[in-house]
Amino acid sequence: MDELISSRASSAPQPAGTPANRDTAHGQASGISPLPEGPVPVGSLVSADELPDGVVVADDVGRIIVFNRIAARLTGLDPSEVIGKFVFDVLPLRDAEGRDWWVCADPYHGLPTRTRHPERSLYLADGTEILVSIGYVRDRQVSRGGAHPGLALKRLVISLRGAKQRERLERSRAELVSTVAHELRSPLTSVKGFTATLLNKWGRFTDDQKRVMLETVNADADRVTRLITELLDVSRIESGRMEVHRQLVDVPDRARKIIAGRVAAGDAEDRFRLEVVGGLPETWLDADKIDQILGNLVENAVRHGAGIVTIVVAPAQLEGEERPEEEPAAVAVSVRDQGEGIAPDVAPRVFRQFWRGKPRGGSRRGQHGGGTGLGLYIVKGLVEAHGGTICVRRAPGGGAEFRFTVPAGTAAV
């Protein structure tokens, strides 16, 4: 464990006489130090300050021997001032009822068979909540009492994490549950009401009345399906399980199909415009997800923008990559409307979950479909799953412009 916390491979001195170069399989000097034989200790690669969580290590009597920078940030303590002090004095941990954790758990005199304490919320003296997990490192020696051979405590390793991230996650989950419950209640109530009415009083309605009721039930069922699909997409995005099935995709053709679908659904044909700039590279993308991205962005522009909705497809370069202009590395797609646009100070927040902008005309920008506020968040996740980027800015003629860029590639990408 000492090696785990403090040593670095980069700073390890080379033994005298060790050659700077090593012959490769082809008999040439590689300039690379030889790899050690056998298992490599993790600690030879990292130091305590490089770990993502707070780490405090106390020796067999409770004196602190490691106190990394994350632990210092979480507790507000100076590592140089706490090294060598007793851990139960430096970290007076208490539970939610105010009980002293050190007294309750008694890590130095409790059961010698314990190996760890799972993560739980504890509080510092100033009331700061932190997430604490404890691990025991036991020595292969007879303990002080001699009753439990091989179980003597050698070190206590304490992992600290801030509780704010967990609070944000819990709030997000609570908001998701509340939103889903609200969005499901309305269509399910409608489906139940119309279905019960038709079953009980079928003969009292004309065919036209029955058709209206059934069309309403069908639309509400589609709304529930759309909500469930959004929730599944959010789950895949957050867990990193979003799969991209690549195939050769004609992005302008996908845009034409989205526009044709809107017109078939009743939108005016002159409400949409498609502009394609020549020289587009070959793109291997997930056709269904590209349709979902374009459909959501066009839906957002139609519902919350104004005037003509313009889709521009053009060749582009990836950010930070230098190529001749005649060799574009990506395709950029812009969806523009002629409405009020989105204020620059609001733009960074539009792709967050549940974001809803200022109401205008009874609607909220960023809210589409069932009104969950998840549409633009899902769009961003789908674009990034392709290795692309997305942003929102003011369109050249006013209004909002959502612009996403996806890299060109081959079938092997």
C-alpha cells in the first residue's frame, strides 16, 4: 500500500550500469526502458494526488501517513499540518444522529476479521457531509493479543467523496420520476376514459364520434411510447451503452425524408427549405439515429421557432484538425428558424435534462414531443455517440441555429 500511494515509475532511479537503450526483436536500439518482469504494482504508476477521490491513510496506531489533495479540498485541511496526527482527531466523523463514528465502529479495537466499511454519509465537525468508505489492510503477523494470527491491522485506508454530486443525481432522479409521472398521467387518463366510454356506450355513438375517440386513444398511446423511448435513450446515454450501427448514409436524403414526413403530417411545404453544399464526404453513420437527431431538431424549430425552417448540409472540418479544404473530414448540419432565438447566456444550458426556456405563445423552447424536456439532451447524446459535436447559436437571419458536426469515415469506423 505504501508503494500504491507514494511511488512513481517516472521518478524511479535507474540502477547503475542499466543501458539507456534496449535492443528490439530486429536488433535495433529502441530507446525504451525494459519492462519489469512479473506483476507491476499499481502504485508504481500513480501517486495519491493523482487519484480521483480523497484518500487518507492511517498507520497501525492511527497516525496519518497519507492525506492527498482531494481530501484536503473536501475537508479544508492542510496536508502538511495533519500528517503525523491521529486520524480520529483530524477527521471527527459523525453520523446523521450525531454519534461519533470512531466510537461506534472502533476500527482499531473492533473485530479483527473486518475488511471494509461500505460507503455511507458522515459529517465533519463543521457539518460538511462527505461520503466515506473504509478499508482495512491487515498484516500477516500475530496480532497484539495473539488470539487472531494473521489479522493484525497494518493500515486504515479512508476514501472520501463529496456529497454534492450525489445530491444532484438524486434531485435529477426525483425530477425525472416526477416528470414521467406527470407526462404519463394525462395520456393514460385519456386512454382509460375513452376506452371505458366506448365499451359501456358503444351503441350511442355515431361512427364519426367513435373515430374521433379512437384517434385520440391512438395519439395518446403514441405519446406514451415516445416517452418510454426517450427514457430508454436517456438510460443508454448516461450508462455509456448507446450503440451506433454504422452504414453508408446520405445525410441530405435523410433530411428530405424528415421534411416529407412533416408535410405528410399536415405542415405546409413552404415552411421548410433544404440547402446542400457540394463536396460532401462519404459518411458512415447510424441512419435511425440521424433521423432521430434531425427529427427532434426540426420538431423543436417548428414548435418553438417561427417562419421558415432551413436545414443546411455542408462539408466541414473537425475541430483542431488541419486538412485541405478540398478534403473535408466531417459533415455539418444546421437547423435554423426565424423566431426569437436563444439568448447567449442561456445557450450552454439548452442541452441539459429537463431544460425549458422562456414560454412564448404557450410553448417552451427545448420542450418537444411529450414535453419532458429531454429532446435536446438526447440529441446531444446521439451526436456525441457518433464522435461529433453540437452547439446552438443565433442564425444568420435571426432565430436559433442548432448545428451539429459528425465525422466522415469508413465502414470500419
